[in-house]
Amino acid sequence: MAAIPPFHLALPVRDLSEARAFYGHLMNCTEGRSSNHWIDFNFYGHQLVVHLGDPLTETGSSQVDGKQVPAFHFGLILPWQEWHELADRLQAQKLHFEIAPHIRFEGEIGEQATMFFRDPSGNAIEIKSFRDDSQIFAKD
């Protein structure tokens, strides 16, 4: 897969200390610039900025491979081994998963490892991985 430029995403959070503990400590994202109202994180090479504000409310879900997936979410596609290491670390920390780590579309086009969880402000996050990156945009 060709290299893509880093994305920038800004999210509302209810508390910067919670966000710092979650993204900085639990997710192992290094902190960049910050103020009393926002924090930059290096989210696996992408710029994630959390701003004090009203967190988003749940806007529904869709059924995907037998699971109810939050309609509004963001996330990453990690290398296979790195995904498993993160899943193990989050499970060891007893993080609550909306959808526990598992393999989706097993044996089909687009087979992937995936997990869903929320940050302390309720923002839904999906972390996924493909054994074969050519499957990321594969169709029937």
C-alpha cells in the first residue's frame, strides 16, 4: 500500500486529564503541544487533537458481520502484529470493549482483525488490521 499523508482529527472531550490518561498512557500516544483547552497527540503517526467541549452523542449503529458497529467512529489500520500487541495490552488493562477483539469476515474478501472501544468522553474508536494490505479496499 502506498504511503499516505498523516491525517488530522479533532475531537471534543469532557476532561483533558481523562483524555491525557487514555490517549497518552493507555494508548501510548506521545503528547505534543497543549494548552488549558486542548492537547495534540501523535496517534500512530497522525495528529489527533482533543479539545474541551461537549462530547458527541451516540448517533446509531449499523450491523456489520453480525455486530452492531457505532455509526460514528474513527480509528487506525495497524500492522497485524502491532494490532495483536495493542489488543493484548488493552485487554490486560481491562478496557471495556464495545466489540471485543476478533476476526471479522473470516475467510472472506476483506478479512480483518478489529476491535471497538470508547475514550472516556464516549468517542468510538475502531482499531483494525489486515494480514494482507491489498484487502483494505478489496471488493467481491
